Amino acid sequence: YCAASRGYIDAVIVPSETRPRLIDALEIMCSKREMLPAKKHGNIPM
């Protein structure tokens, strides 16, 4: 696979493994917490 050899994709999944891999990925994304960066500057009172 040309795309895999160039690093465009992470893995080539066998069709029979597609559903379990998608379910695992979606479960991970559902439980993932979004990390917001700390504010560098506050608002200036006017």
C-alpha cells in the first residue's frame, strides 16, 4: 500500500476487524476530556 509506506495512514485494517476497531475508537473519544490551554492574559478593566 503506497499510502501506508508514505506514512499517510496509521494502519491497514482487515475488513472483518473494522467494526470492533471503530467501536473501540469511538469509546475512547467519548471518554476523552478536552484539555483547554491556560489563559495567558486576563481582560483589561475599562
